Amino acid sequence: MKKMEPFNLTYNFPNQSYFGILTLNPQGQLAWVWWNHEKLGSRGVSESTSCDPYGYCGAFGSCNWKSSPLCSCLSGYEPKNVQEWNRKNWTSGCVRKEPIQCGRLKNGSVVSKDGFLKLENMKVPDFVERSESLEDECRAQCLGNCFCVAYAYDRGIGCMFWSRDLIDTQKFSSGGVDLYIRLPPSELEKHSLFKRKHKTLIVPVGVTIGMITLVGCAYLLWKWTAKSIGKIYLKRPKMKEDQEQVKLNDEVPLFNFDELAKATNNFNTTHVLGQGGFGLVYKGQLKGGQEIAVKRLSKTSGQGLEECMNEVLVISKLQHRNLVRLLGCCIQHEENMLIYEYMPNKSLDVILFDPVRKRDLDWPKRFNIIEGISRGLLYLHRDSRLKIIHRDLKLSNILLDGELNPKISDFGLARIFGGNDIQANTKRIVGTFGYIPPEYAFRGLFSEKSDVFSFGVLLLEIISGRKISSYYDNDHSLSLLGFAWKLWNEKNISSLIDPEICNPNNVNDIVRCMHIGLLCLQELAKERPTVAIVVSMLNSEIVNLPPPSHPPFIEKQIIWCAESSQQNLRTSSINNVTVTDMQGR
């Protein structure tokens, strides 16, 4: 290895009245600042992307800002921590599926040799080592070193190789270098087998494509027509056994992918508002200045696509001041995105569990939020054209506008009921841990009383400022439901109330709301009030409240729990229901 010498770059300006400076900011972005005829200007040379943070995908992970999810393991590697990887926390990186052979000997002879897989248009990883070897020598040099995991060759740079973890690797749409990663024979064989299968498919696939060209043209013509009138036909997801075709009678504006990419600065991580179970939510600004929230669904999640279609189907037919407004959708370039009105105060949990921001939530504001959620639910259950069960009501799905007015969001798991339907059954339990009633968790039965149970949990969280996922009491053995029930029976309700709102002027109203919350949390669905009755209770139209009964899920034990929309618990499946050793998140 020869020590790299410093080099200089010289640029001649066209005339003396023009000069410029190339700057590099701490974020690694280049900008050109110029002066010409008493005029100062600047422009960015390199645009920032979601992949800019150093080592975003961890060791042996590759980032591609145009794909979803952003990170993937290099060929021959798999996630080191699958659970964290599924949560979109990629920092733990990837590990080899199979160890390299490195010319292992058996009875004095070489059993097998490693090889290299070519990855095109790659950003070179960090910690590169260089030599003056030619291209063929570069390959041999890496193959002869058991610590070498990859190499690359560039005519301007020469031979580059890596003997440490591949960090900060990116996949570009164009440019970059060809990176050759070292793989054992077993992994190379898998890739060559895939290529052979791919080649054998070329001829029959080509013939098939030729046969359906006319049909494809007709489809494109139909799709163009649908776009021109601003309507779209969607296949209804598997909400019922009959997979009927659904036409959205109300107009759903269609957004262009490039328009949304520009609005979010190419889906830059600095624009991320939050992360749901099926993708990221970005803040954006349209050309006219309107601020929007863009939910970009992961392309690898078939379940996310199902929820996307379901949400468009449901929310496009709804309009209420306490429901988030859908502005449109984008189904283009294998992308599925939903565009909503922007909520500047994000979700309720962000403020409620922030020790500083929660001071903005005095009791009048909290009661306004409680009342707004109940009226939004009443609209869903009774007053809208459709009877809708939300099935995933939780703090993070309550968004707050600039004046802290609540809006129910995320209708991906919602179910539409017929006019005479009271209850339904499902084998697929969905929802979020802590908010699911027992009849749903154990038997798959859900109704409007399921949403009432979730609303009761919200009431306790808003009153106490505590999370449903944590444990309380001296030995941390009680859930929030159990802790509230214990204090209720001990007539020690003040110990549950958030100190930020606990003053004598509010106590009676807070106690009444806690009473209503416990009524919503009763174990038997038939004993819980309807949302219409809850609204009347909150407005004191019903003065005398019945005594609540024992709520479920009181103690810290093995809890029956659902397939969470944020899959974050280690589970094992028994009889189509998930049993989980409950751990707070």
C-alpha cells in the first residue's frame, strides 16, 4: 500500500467579474456560491435524501431512497435483529447467511473457493483500503485475503477493497461504482440458479407479453380515462369473503408521484412526522403552499396495501370535524400513498407524554379532546351514511390541529357494517396491545362496543398522563386498568390524576370522566354503554351514572393480545390467537 498523496483541483473562471466558492456543510452537502456583476447567488450541487445519515442501514446494509423500505441487506446477508429490522430500525445491520470458505482445505486439497457477486451503481462503503493493482490483480488480491469482504475498481482511483464491515453503502439509480461482494459457493449458486431460471422464462414471457399487448393497451386507455375524470376503481381488500369490485363514487383526487417527491424534498428523513405499522408519514408542501401529510406505504407489505385500499374506501365517504380529511392518493411507480390534511400538533401521545409540552394540555383542553373523540366515534357508529367500526382507536391515531382539536385518523383496519349488523367475527385479530377488548382478543368478536372499550382506555390515559403499556403500583404488578380500579375502590382517585390538571376546580369533572371510562372498560360488552350514551354522560344529560364493574386485564400476567399494527412484541401462536408475555413499549 502506498500512502495517498494530497491533490489539488483548479478551476478557471471565464472572466474576472465572476468567481465562486464550492462549500461543504457539516451534513455533507455541496453548494456553489457565486458572484457575478454585483450579484450574489447560490445553488445546491448535491440534494439531500433519506439515505444521507451516516451508516443508516447498519453494517452490510444498503440504502436506496427510491425504494420502500429504504434499507435492505446485501445479497448473501440477512438482518442481524429481525424484530428491530421489521420495526424499521436498521442500525443493527446484517450478518452473513453462510460463512465464506476462503479456500478451505480437505485432505490437502481445496474443497471450494469463494467468488464475487457484482452490485452495480453503488456508493462505495466507508473504511476503504487502496492499492495500485490492476483490475484482475485487484480481484485476486481480495480473494487471497481471508479478511477481504468486497472490492471495487475504478480507473481514476484504482483498486479498492474492504476488510471490515461494509458501512454507509447506497444503491444509486445511475452512476456509482460496481461493487463486488465476496460470497461463499452456496450463495453464488443460488444467484446463478436464479439467473438460469430467469433466462428460461424470457422466451415464454415474451410470447405472453405479445399476446396481451392489445389487452394492455385497452387497460391503459381505460386507466387514462379514469384519471381524467378524477375517479378510480379499486379492488376491495379482503374485508369480506366476497371480493367485490368497489367504485368510489366520491371523487378521490389523484396525486402525481413526482409532485409528492418534490413536496417532501425526495422523502427526506427531516420531513418524517412519524412511523406507522406499514410505512412512514412525511410532511410536505404543495406548489401552492398547502401543507400536507403523506403516508408512504412500504412496498414489501401486502398487508399495508390492503389497509391503504380499505382506508381510501372508508374515509372517502366520511366528513366530520373530528375525523382527519383525506385529500387524495397516489398509486404510481409501485408506490401507494395517502395524502391528508397536515396536523401541526401531530398526535395526542406526542404531547401527553412529553413532560414539557403536556403543560399545554390543561383540563379544559383535555375535556375538549375527550368530547371531540366521542363525537367523532358517534358519527362513525350512528350518524354517517355507513356504520363503521374503527378497530384501532389509540392515542397515536388521535391527531391535533393548531388549536388542539382532535381528529380520528388511520382507518386502515376499519370495518363497514350493514345497517342491521350488530356484531361480526374474524379469525385475524388486528389492533394495538392494550386497547383491545377481551371478546375480540379471545373470540374474534367485534362491534361498536370494541371501540367503546378503546375509548375507555383513552380516557384513563388522558386523565392520568400514563401509558396503557406500562405497569404501576408499588411492585409494578398492575396494568393501568388495574391501577385505576384499585384506586377507585380505595376512593383515592387523586393518586391517578395527572398533577398538571389536579386542582380543586377540576376534580368533580375529572372523577366523572374516570367513572365513564371505567363503565366503557367493563369486561362484558353488553354492560358497556354505546357511544351515544357516552356522549350524553359527558354532557351531563345523564346525571346518575351506574356503578362500574371489574375491568379485564388487571394484573401483569400472560395476556392474550392481538396482531399489533405496530409489530413490536415477541409472540407465539396458539389456536389463531397470539399469546404474549406482556412487555411495555
